[in-house]
Amino acid sequence: MRLLNASGCLDALTAPEVARELDAFVTKTVTPLPREGNEPVRIAETEVGMLNAIGLANPGIEGFLRQTLPRLASTVRSTWVSVGGFSARDYAETCERLDGEEIAAIELNLSCPNVDEVPESISETVGAARAATTKLLYAKLSPAVADVAEIARAAEAAGADGLSLVNTIRGLALDEQTLRPVLARGAGGLSGPALRPVALAAVHACRRATDLPIVGMGGAATGRHVLELLAAGASDVALGTVLFADPGAPARIRAELEGELAALGFVDPDNAVGLAHAADLSTLDSKSRLDAEKSLHTGLNVAG
């Protein structure tokens, strides 16, 4: 299991000590051309999580390659680049520009709730990106669809190498005094605790529907939360909103996960993947269990 950040929830260049605690760092979403994003106010806290309406603000692919990526190479263990766009061609062009770079994977942001333009179908977009790059491609999907498993199967058929589940869901916060929307855009993407059951359901459904590896994300803030995402079917886990409030979360969560695994008698996190799909614990390989006198280690795993 690798521990990552959710795209947009960590700036590795301003918090390198936090980024180095992760097995891989996922960049903010990069688009073909620079974007200023939405007007402020763009972030709001709620009782159940955080709303954001950043709107894919970024320097564009040329600025990213010139200014950001070289600095990341000496800062993080491994780099995944989040790619966005408003047509299949946008995704393909950006992926092509990244194909020769020293990055581990490309995450296709196919589900941003904070822009007006809607990209073309999942199949067409993933297929275009697949034709443009040899890099690992992860499709980041929204749970706000009738059948996320069907979308996952379409992404797999089009050439995705993995899934990132899930992106935020649309939410609204009203000002306490004026009763008008807090965010200038109105609605925004909801992340944090309220998203966790939604993420678990999506991961569980997509694990049943495809053979693709899954990065699970959405409200994970403790070792137990990570364990549950693994049990639902995630191979790796990304931390999001928790990083804003607790920069020490990666180390803390690793320690908590170690304790949770030890309580169940597992050798390592990979042994818990898909546990929610097992009929009972007796179906698991006995080698995945620890003898009482053995110790457990879940240290950093360098992503490749």
C-alpha cells in the first residue's frame, strides 16, 4: 500500500516535509492553458467537511513543466501529475507533453465539480489520453453518477491502468447572517468526513466491477479509515482535507494503521485489501496472519 495526497490538498513546494512523508505526491490539476480559477470566496468550512470551488487554477502545462516539475523532482519521492481539460483533445495534448518527463503516473481529473465546461465521454477522453502517453493512467471519477461501477468499466476498457476514487461531491453552504451562498460560485466540491461513506461505497462497487488497482480517497483521517478503504478494495490511499488541519497526518496515520492491522493479525496493509468482499476471515491465506510473537512494520514504500 502506498500513501498519497489527494490532488489540490497539499503544496509540496511550500510543505516539502509533509510531501516527503508520502510515497507519492499528486500535483494540482494541470490544464493545457493557464487558468486563474474562480473568483473568491473559494473555500468554506462546514460542520461536515470543507467546500472548495478553486476552479482548476494552474499555470498551464508549459508553466508547469518550466517552473514546477523540476523543483518537485528534488522534493518528493515520486510524482503523479493530475491532468484536466474540457475536451478529449485537451487531455491528450497535456498527456503527450508529459510522456517524456520523469513522472510515475498521470491522474486524469474527469470529475471536477467546479468548472462549467464538461469534458467529453469517459471512454473518449481516456482513450485519447491512452493513445498519447505510455505513462500509467489513473482515472479519477465522481461518485455523483447513477452507476460509478459502469463508468469504471468504461475507463478500464478505454485503457486506464487504475482508478482514483473519489472526487468531491457538490455541496452548498449559506452565510449565517445573510443566508446567501458563502462561496462566490455558489456550490462547491465537498470533501472531508461526509465524503467517507460515499467513497467507501464507490471503492467497494468498482472493486467488484473491475480488476484495476484503486487509490481510495475521501474523508480518510485515521488509520482505521485507511484500513476500511483497503478492505473495500483500494490498493492505495490518498489523504485530502485532513492535511490542511494536521500536517503530521501521514506519520500519525501510518502508526495508527499499524496498530489496526496488528489487532487483526495482518502482516502488512496489502493483506487487508478487499477484505470486505471476503465471505469470512477463514477465506484469507493463513500466511497473511501474524504469529503472536512477530512484529509488524508498515514503513514507507517508495512508489515507482
